[in-house]
Amino acid sequence: MSIRRGRSVTISDVAEAAGVSRAAVSKVIRNAYGVSPGMRERVEDAIEQLGYRPSVAARALRGSSYRLGLETPHVNARFMTQIVEGAKRAVTGTPYQIILAPADGPEYGTLESLADGLVDGIIAVSPLVDQTWLEDLAKRVPVVMLGRHDTPQGYDTVIGDDHAGARAVMRHLLGLGHRRIAHLTEPEPVTAPGCGTPHAIRLEVYRACMIEAGLGAHIQIARRTAGADSAQSAAAELLTRPDPPTAIFAGHDDMAVDALAAAAGRGVAIAGYDNTDLAAHPLIGLTSVDQQGVEMGAQAATMLLERLQGRTEPRRYMSTTELRIRTSTTSVSPG
Amino acid sequence: MSIRRGRSVTISDVAEAAGVSRAAVSKVIRNAYGVSPGMRERVEDAIEQLGYRPSVAARALRGSSYRLGLETPHVNARFMTQIVEGAKRAVTGTPYQIILAPADGPEYGTLESLADGLVDGIIAVSPLVDQTWLEDLAKRVPVVMLGRHDTPQGYDTVIGDDHAGARAVMRHLLGLGHRRIAHLTEPEPVTAPGCGTPHAIRLEVYRACMIEAGLGAHIQIARRTAGADSAQSAAAELLTRPDPPTAIFAGHDDMAVDALAAAAGRGVAIAGYDNTDLAAHPLIGLTSVDQQGVEMGAQAATMLLERLQGRTEPRRYMSTTELRIRTSTTSVSPG
């Protein structure tokens, strides 16, 4: 009810109802110092009874929108639903709300516009944004980055243990007797050596494990086409090579599910990463690495709230991984 | 480059570079009257060269944020990825950006806060929000509602042809010889008779088709539990009833995919709705109604842009539907 009346209620109405000055109401709203508990209670009661909502734009100019922005280049990616779920859980019971900003093309612009008074803090999946630039951004607005293995000064990071996760996949496939194991990954820029993205690390671990196993000659890499939603054609191309792989380690579940489509009926073992909701489906049964995405999202939002409460030293959270073994690898022999 | 320098550039810098007053720059930025084409060009050139970005919050107070908000109760729903994709396509090449606001619980609050200066217009999936309330909201900010079969005065609607789509599913299942056909749908409030939601109409058509076919005695309805992500247990319960269905018409693909998990290996025909990306996967092969979600999202954003350009009379766009027949119904006999 109160919501419907909200737009006609002014700060003066609240002041009158609470029996205080407009300045006092303003102080309570912006959490300023010098407000007695009694005054806060009277004002908050009046705000609730009248259904008063201070203008979001006015709050934004003042420095508080009660919004946390989650920027992601892939709003469709199944793993992101875990992150969003976790972030939403973490802000439950706080005045904060999560909004999502899907980045198209260059992420600098999307991050800039979020920082530009729209949100109080940013959680971002922007693996390729320059660190120096991010440090500058973080001077203006609290920032938590997901999936960056860097060592920042001014922002926090939430990452999975990509070394352990990728190694678990490779150990599993090698243990099943596969020798021709291919890796299906993201386009070049995302996996550039040393760039610190999860996909760069998974690729590096794949190579290292193949070499350690004496299978350097069997290293085969296929990449999703930049801009294409699906990795199905990349996987299909892999399977028509002269010496096709008997197993594919896909860099994430969406690509693994595409690879399952490409490989349907061919008896190729396929493993993914992220343990998305679909992996456990009996018709999919995808072996995948659980890196606890919901917990990662929750940690990211929690760290952002800590920064909003004044923490400034950088924190880093690394989730542990666990391989979930399913029929996509166990029902297939290495040929 | 310009973006990185953006935050240090002020309106005074722009005025100086363009050789005009600060007031003139402000006029150009807010598209006010009384700006000569020459002045506009000089100011816009200076803005571009200096990388000036007026504060979003300031623009919001003035009434233009260049953002369109997409509110949805189910950010995880696979159908929403089609809507988001279409909306993003429609704003490509415009100054507008799409942001997503996932509603948790009551949608009034989420819509209010979007309207409260955050965005210039709202696309919303809020089937149960009161029409009178929406008409009020639409007086403050342009609104396009997705999936509401109502006849509004002040906002636009984008809907699918739920009557035709649901009838096509039922005709298909009846044509295959199924008599014990169940319907898996959303919780009660979403399908209340006459409430005009897509799910109310799909349920109504299901009932009507069963009765027309003389199968009124075989009507069986199961509902996803409110708050539960999955419809798997609802489908499983349906299959353990004394006279279990040989076919399930699920109200949308997410529920159909859950039903496939519940029915794995039992030879039950399952059809969904929305033709989400997963339906065509060879391991899923889900018969589903394509209601052109991408086009629906694009139309919604386009209609919103039209309203921002001054259109006030309400418009309604109804997409056509087409049944995509796959193995989830064709590989199963009616038992």
C-alpha cells in the first residue's frame, strides 16, 4: 500500500509526521552522524507509515543508490546464474539490490557507466580489462572482480582454484586411458599466456598435463569462434581431424554441452567446468568441475558490502573445486 | 582513450574547448531548445575530443539516463535469454543500454526503484502486478509489459499467441494417440482463471482440449512448488499417481527439461513451450512451441524507444507460434 502512495510523499511530510526538521530527516536517510536513536526511530517510523521513498537519483548524487552492479560479458552463460544467485542471497536482508549490466563489446564503457553514480559498488567479470584502469576505477567505487588471478591494490578478487580443477579433469581422463585428449577453449585473447584468466590457466594446465604424461604430440586445441554463441562447430571440426580425440576437456559447461551435441553417438568422452545445473540432468550427465559458483557470487557481494562499510585493504577469495564424475566420461571407452 | 580520461574532464573544460558558455554546454547535453546547429556541433566535438561524460546521476535527475530497465522475476529462466538477446539487438546503434533488474519477491518495489530516475523506460515481466498500479507507473515512465493479455491505456504489451501455441501442443499429443495427458504448470496465483497470464491461458486451453476430446476424466494438473527452482519433484509425483499420464504438456521448457529428468527411461512423451536453446540439443530433443522470444524482446525495446520519442497511444504486439516437433514426443508410444 505504502508503495502506491510513495510518489506524492515529500521529505516535509515525513518531517511533520515525525515532529522533526527536514534536515533531521535528511540526516537519518543518509546515515549521517549526530542522529539520536530516538530521532532515528521516529523518522524511520514516519518513513514507513507514509511510504516515503527518497529519489534514487538524489541518493545517487549524494553517493548512495543502494544498488550493487554486476557486470558480465555473458548474461546467457549458465555459470552466471550461480553467481547471480549467490550475490542475491548475500544481499538478502540488506537495503541493497543487485542489478545486472550485460556488457556488449568493450567493457570499459559498461563499467564506467555503472561507476558513474548508478551503483554503490561493482562486481564484474571482465577478464581482459587493464589492471591499471581497474585500480583507477576502484578509487572511485568499490570493486570486486570475478575470475582474475591478479594481485590488485585497490579491489578484491574472487576466483576458483583453476589449477586444481583443470588438473582433476586431466587426471580423470588420463586415468580412464585416454591419450588423444583435446581442449576446447575460448578465443585467443581470453587465453593469452600469462593473462591470468581462468581459461588461460585451464589451457596451461591442459598442456602441462599432456606433456607430463608424455602426450605432447597429441595436444590439440580448438576454440569457440569469437562472437558465436555456440562451440558446436569448433567441436565438430575437432572430431573430423585426421587423428580425432577420444576425449575433450571443454573450458566450461556451455562449451561441453555444445561438444556433446557435436559428438552425439560418436563415443567421445567429454568433461566440462562449472558444474552448471544442466550437468546433473540424466540426459546430459556431464562430468564437470564444481567450483561453487553460488558461494563465489555470495562472497563477491559480501566483500563489496564490507568495502561499503569501510574496508580498504584488498582481499582475495579462492573457492575450492571438486570433480563431479558422470556418464559423459564414464560411459565411453578410450577407443 | 577518451573513456579513461573522462572523470577528470568537467563541463567547464568542454565550454572552454568549444568556446561557449557552460550554460550552452548544458543546453546541448540536455537537448534543450535554443541551440543552433553550429553550437551543437562545436560542443559535441569538444565532448568527444575531451571524453567528457556528464554524470549519470545528474542526467537521471534531469530525466535522461539512456538506460532501459528489464525487470524479470526469473533471471535464470532460459526463455529470458531470448528476450534479453532481442532487446539488446534492438538498442544496438542507439545511445541506450539495457540493464536487468531481477525482482525478488514483490515486484512493485523493483519496478518503483527502476522508475525512480534509474532508467528512461521499463520492460517488465510482471504478470501479477495490478493493472491500475501499472497505469499509474506508466504515467511517470514509459512501460512495455511482456506476457500480459490485458488491454492497457498507458503502456504497451508484447505477448505470444498462447491460445494457438497451447492448442498446437495438445493437437500434436492427441494426434499421437495419447489420452492420459497431464499439464505441468506454475503455482496457483500465476494461473488463476481470467488473470491473463500466458500460463493461465495455456492451462485453460489444456482443459478445453481435453474436454473437447472427451477426456475430461483424464485431466491431471501438477504444479511447480512456489520458490522451488525445479519442477522435477512435481513431475515425479505425477508419474507415481495411480493412473499416470503417458504424456506431459509442460508450461515452459525449463519445467519440461525437469520433467524429462523425472521421466528418464519411463517412456513418457513430454512437450514444452518457448523453444529455448536447449530444446534442439540432440540429447534433449524437446518438442516445444517457438514463440519467437528474440523477436518479442526486440519488439518490446523498439516500442519503448518509440514511446521515448513521443508515442503515447498503446500498442500491442503478438508473436506467432510454431510447434517444433522432436524426439521427446515422437520416440514414445502412448503405451
